[in-house]
Amino acid sequence: MRNFEEVITAARKAGPKILSVAVAQDEDVLTAVKVAVNNGIVRPILVGNKSKIIEIAKEIDFSLASIEIIDILDLKEAALKAVELVSSGRAQILMKGMVDTSVVLSAALDKAVGLRTTKTLSHIAVFFVSTYHKMLMVTDAAINIEPDLNKKREILENAVGFAHSLGIANPKCAVICVKETVSQAMRHTVEAGQLVDMNESGEIKGCMVGGPFALDNAISKEAAEHKGIKHAVAGDADILLMPQIEAGNVLYKSLTFLANADSAGLVLGASAPIVLTSRADNVVAKLNSIALASLHA
């Protein structure tokens, strides 16, 4: 896939999924849902303040005639109900609306109605950047603060499974650090080398892992060649595994606001995909995320 238009087309062809929106009373969220409905990507169930949802829908000319709305004013209760719709099988995708990420993730991890699995929850951001030759995935920019080696492996495996669902059979994964060589004084470089070893030994499957890489070596063939790096992942990464949340989040925001990249964001590792975008993200980013979740569901 070369752009989000192709993602949306593929999601349309796959047929509509049921989308449960937690605290749906937000103009950008409802506008994205409206476009997704018009494209045949989803059929939504809207959970939240019904009167506000109806008011916003009128403002954006979104017909709610055939759409179920569940009226719950309390934000935590609305998030729990939206999650329960997914865990019970009534819906296939969860989407965060006008509510803090922590509230949605707490509901998703609820022992009674949540979407827990044995996997670690992790965030994946997907970008199409004019200066890069293909889809670029960045993980984790929003959930795991300071992952250790085992967490990095789980985050990577979530991303690889996601890439497979998009038709990327053997994604190239670059473990990003501040330098390209293993240094015992720098934990992330040591763990990058260990992740490469796990991949080469068959512990981490379904992908190719390279690292440690500085960011330039992961995405620029020219930079990699200049430094004498000849690994197959160098300059051609599909997935960037970031060392910790600050690095991931700074890269996410830099690509979005400085590089004007088209973007999307999901939470992986639950029993269903979770559309998790920033409240600062625009309608297009939210629509892109819905389309990706529909393909991944």
C-alpha cells in the first residue's frame, strides 16, 4: 500500500466492521465516523452523551437514523460500556472518543468486561511520508514508557502481526538507538543486539530484525552505505522499534507536524484493535486509523 487512499479502498472491499465509540460526543470523531460509514468501512455504535451526539451530528449533517446510540453521561461508565460491546462480540473495533487515553485503556483492561489477552498492549503509529518510499510503522509512542528486553520483544511481535494483517509477509524491523554499534554502557544498544540474535535464532519469527540502528541508517540507504552498514533492513525499514516512549513520541509528533505526514494510530495486543489517536489529531488521521483497524480486525 502506497497511501491511505489504498488503505481505505482495501477496508471498503473487506466489508464493514462494527465500531464501538467510547464517549462519542466529539466533532472530529463523529466526522471521521461519518466518512467511514459513507465509505462502507464501519457500522458504528455510539456510546456517550446522546443529546450532545445528536447536536453535533446535526451540525455536520450526519444522519443517525439507523445508528444505535447508548446514552451514558459518566465518562468511565461510557468507556466500560463501549469496551463491553466489543468483548461481548457485538462490535469488532473499539474507538476512543472525547475521553482521556487512560480511561479507555483502564476499561480495556477491566477484569470483568475488558479485552485482555496474554499479550502486552502497545501502540503502533502508521505513516506515509513524502520523503520515504513506503508505509512506515513506529512503535511504541504512547503506552510503554521504558520497556525492557522482554517488553520490546512483545511490542515488536505485536507490530509484526499487524504488518502481516496488511499483507507485509516479512516486515523489516529496525531497532532504533542513538548509535549503530553495541556499547555495554548503553542498554538499548545491547538489547538491540539481543533482539537481532533472537530473530536469527528463530525466537522472533515472521520478520527480519536489524540493529542497533540510528534513525538515519534505518530509513536512508545513502546514510547506511556512508557508514558501511550493509544489513538488509538498513535504509528499507517497515517498522521502527523505538527505545522508549519519549523517543517514540517525539518522532511521532515530528513526522505529523514537521513532515506533514499522513498518519494513523492503533493499540495492539488486545482481543480487538483499539483506535487510539490524540485529541490533537485531525479528522483524516482518525479516519485513517478506523480504516486500518477495520483491516486488522
